Amino acid sequence: MVATLIWVYSVMFFFGIYFLLLFVVLYMRNKEKLNEFPPITKEYSVSIVIPCFNAEKEIGETIKNLLKTKYSQLKQIIVVDDCSTDNSYNVIKEYADKYENVLLVKTPKNTGCAAGAKNYGAKFAETDLIGFSDDDSRPLSDAVEKMIGYFDEKKVAAVTSCVMVQNKKNFMERFQDIDYKVIAWSRKVMDFIGCVYVTNGPLSIYRRDAFEKVGRFDEKNMTEDIEVTWNLLSRGYETRMSYAAKVFTIVPKKLGVWIRQRVRWNVGGLQTLYKYRKTFLSKGENLFSNFVMSYVALSFILALFGFFLFLRYVYLRAGKYVLAIPYIFKGYNPFAFSEFYFPVTILFILGMAFLALSIYYHKIALKSFGSKGKGIWTILTYIFIYRPLYTIPLIASFYKLAKRDIGWYTK
């Protein structure tokens, strides 16, 4: 069993080091381009759809921020009330009555998911491009105009933004701030090789004819933003990210809400992997099937497999170590008969290399945002305390899929 565990963790460290090095090298080669975006040479008309469900406290601020958009061709802000049970409808109506470019529509019945409300709102858009923003998002006034230039490339079907955290008070919020920055940085690094595999919910813009061609959002998928991106990539379209286009979002304040959100993300990711399984490692130079799918699949497989092997090892060994504690107080040295074991030494070296590279990886990611106060201890806390929490929603996701318990886990 020890040998198996060593081999599994060696493989995990190998792939971990490989991907970390890949990201670091790509960043070093392209760091001067990180905040660059194509200039606007053609004015595309744009509509932004906002799905809203029970967001009376947030939806007004989201509409206000979009109304401040500097891009002159933002023709319409379509706010979809998905049969909210709070005062959301009346809040939206105040803006719709006051501003001509704000359109309020209401679904005939609650769709049960953001994808349904988004698809309903998309029916009212007649512009060249169609964007989507969550009901608790805060796009900066220049965010849209920093995304438009990418559409001059005919193959580009979608452009996503750089999501940052609005609320940063307690432990969960502060470390999600780090999480979002690292995710955004790594997504932009993948953009340099054409591998943006998520067009996020807080603010993404799509070429409307391509969006319609792929059938809009999949309403059966828990992460419609991931699924629609994979749908576009599998059909030969390209997706991009504007690192300079900033949008702020409100993140969960409590662990329980955070877990439910991550369960939804994981379930949706697994649904998407299964849906596009037949394109995995397809012939030709297709980065989506040959790299993106491998990267995502390995993340799930190695995390789950390694976790259970570790638990089994602890279970088998913990009893012996606990029983040995009284003898330590009597002068017994538990390391007196330790033997040199070469595979364990190699594993230790790989582990230290992975940790050192992880710290450097997070350092340069956070530095790109000008983040202060994010020293080594903060990063170590993030790596060893916050990140392990991901195991909880990961296990819960597989359990819910096994039970066929597919539901909306955020609100």
C-alpha cells in the first residue's frame, strides 16, 4: 500500500510541477501583454442580459454599474426577473421606467436555473453581440469597451472578463479574493495559447450568431458558462479573455454557502466533461480536446484518488502511532530504527519542489494585481488551510451525481 501511495503522489506531483512550470513559462514569455487588449476598430452593437432571482439588495447596483458603461454602442440592458419572491421586480421596474435602454422582462414561470433566465432574456436581444452579467456583479465602466476589440478576429465567439471580489472582510471572503485573483491570472495565461475554457457569469460577451448556432445555454447543466464555452471550442470557435476588463462580484460569506456554490461548480464541470467525452484526445491539432480536457479531467481524478488513498493510509497507520505515544515518554525514539527508503526520499524532493513552485506561482499571480500584504505566510495559509477545503464540495459533488441529485445549490 505504501508503494502504491508513493507512486500515486509521485504522479500527482509530476503533473502538478508540469502544469505550474507551464503557467510560469507562459507568463514569463507574455507578461508584457498581460493587460493589453485590442483597440476598437469597429463598433459592434451590444445587449447585456442580467438574470435576476431574489436579488433585491444587489440588482440595483448591478444595473447602475452597467448604466455607467463608457462603450457607446451598449444598446440595451435586459433584466430578466425569474419570478422572484422578494421585491426584485419592483426594484428593476424603477430603473426600467427611468431609463429607455433598460428593459424589464419576466419569465412565465421560474426556470430553476440561471441558464433558463439567460436564454429567455436572449430572445429580446437583436444586437451584434450579446453579453451576460450576474445579478450581483459590478462591472467597471470601461470593462465592456476593453472586450470589444477581440471580436475583430472572425473565429472569436466569446470574450470574458477578469473577476475580482467585492467583499473582503472575514476569512472566507479574504481568501476567496486570493482565489479569484489566482484563477483570473491563470485564465489569462491560458489565453496566450488559446485555452480559455470558461467564460464567466459576472461578465462575458458572445458573438450573437455563434451563441444562437450552438443552441444558447444548456439549461440542464449546473455551470452553463463552462458548458457553452466548451460547446464553442468543440466547434472550432475561439474564446478570449481581457485581463484589463475588471468586474467585481459578491462572494459567499459563510462556509456552508461557499460549499454549496462549489458543489454546483464541480457538478457542472463533471457534467460538461461527460457531455464532451467523445471529443477527448481527438485527432488533429485541437488544444481543446488534447489539452483543456486533459487538464480538467486530471484535476478531478488526481484530487479525488489521492485524497482517498491518503485517508486509507492514515487509517491504517494512525493506530500504531497513537499506541506508540506512551513509549515515547519512556525514552523510546520512534526514529531509531528508521531506514532510508529511496522512493520516499524522491517523493519528499518532488513535494518540496512542488511547494516551492506553488509559492512562486501564487506570488507572481498576486503581484500582477499589485496585491499588498500577500506574503509567504498568507500564501501558505491559502495553500494548506483554504485550498484543502475544496475536498468537501468535491466529495459532495461525486456523491450527488451518484444519487442523480442535480439541483441549484447557491440560492
